Amino acid sequence: MSFSSSAHAGAQAPRKLAPLAAIVVVHLILFYLLQTGMLSKVVHAALPRVVEISFVTPPKPVAPPKTVPVVRHSASVTPPPLPLLAIPQIEPTITPPPPQAAHAADTPLAAVATPTVAPAPPSPATPKLVSGVEYLRPPQPNYPQRSRRMGEAGTVILRVLINERGQAEQVLVEKSSGYDALDDEGRSAVQRTLFKPRLEDGKPVAVYALVPINFQQRS
């Protein structure tokens, strides 16, 4: 019994030492590879290679060159030369003027008669202003009722153009009475008036005269 157990124990001892020996051998190999630099080569060989990919932008398409049509100009046609004509040479001749024309040039020109201009007719004289007039039908103004109620009163002086027939051709207000209603009524009264025509050298003439029209209320 003792012999077989010892023999069994002796057989198991080498089995336990085998893994340890393998580990020592592996370390020795790694140490050797590290010392000789072969380990880095083995690692680089075992690792996968990195592949770099770069994208290149394709070039832009180039437009085809434009073709320009070439216009061929036809050769200019030169007209045929004209035939030369023989032109006879003519000597200039000077013809002297006739004696009558030379004599007429020496005579003085006849005097040109200037047309006579008729004198313009005399412009009519401006009527003059007279100081007094005579009436064939004196002015008869009507006192405006509104002016009477409002107490309006005054004297309007009118500048009257009396024509050759003694009529008031133009009536203007020379000096106002201060009230438009009285001025208008005075003008209307003078336009209805008939004056005695003014005579000069026995002929009636137009004259200017100042005619006062007085508007006063009686108490």
C-alpha cells in the first residue's frame, strides 16, 4: 500500500510542474522577442491595417468652346476704267463791252421820286372840364327808403361826360357820399338828366362837368 501510494504521488509531481514550466518558457520567449525588437513587428503584423480614404471633388465640366462662323467676304469687284475722251483745249476769249453800255455806265442814275405820305388826320381833342352846366331836364334823385330809415345822408359828386346832344354819356363817382346806396341812386338820377349842349364857335361839343347830388333828410 505504501509503495503504490508513493508511486502515484511521484507520477502526479511532473504533471503539476508542466504548466509552470510552460509559463516560464512563454515568459522567456517574450523576453527574447522584446530584447530583439521582434515583438513590435509581430504586434504590427497582427493588428489590422488602417486604410485612409480621401474624397476628391470631381472637376467641373468644361463647356465646349463656341464656334464662330467665319464669313468670307467676296473680293470687291473693281469697275472697269472708263475710256478717256479727248477734250479739246479752248483758249479763253475776252469780249469788250459795247460802247453804248460803257456810256450808260458813266451817266448818273436818275433821281428816284419819293412817295408823298399823307398827313394823319388830327386826333379828336379830349373834352375839357367846365365849371357850370345848364339843364333841360334837371336830375331828380329818389331817396332810398332803407337809407332814410337808417338815417344815411350825404353829398355825392359825380364826374359826367356830356356829349353833343346833351346826354350823360359817362357817369363816374368823383367823391363818394359815404354810402353805396346813395352813390348808386345819384348815378341813376344823372343818367336820366338832359343837359343843354355846350357850344363852341356855334357848334356843340362834348365836355366834362362835376355834378353834385345832395341827399339830406328834412326835419
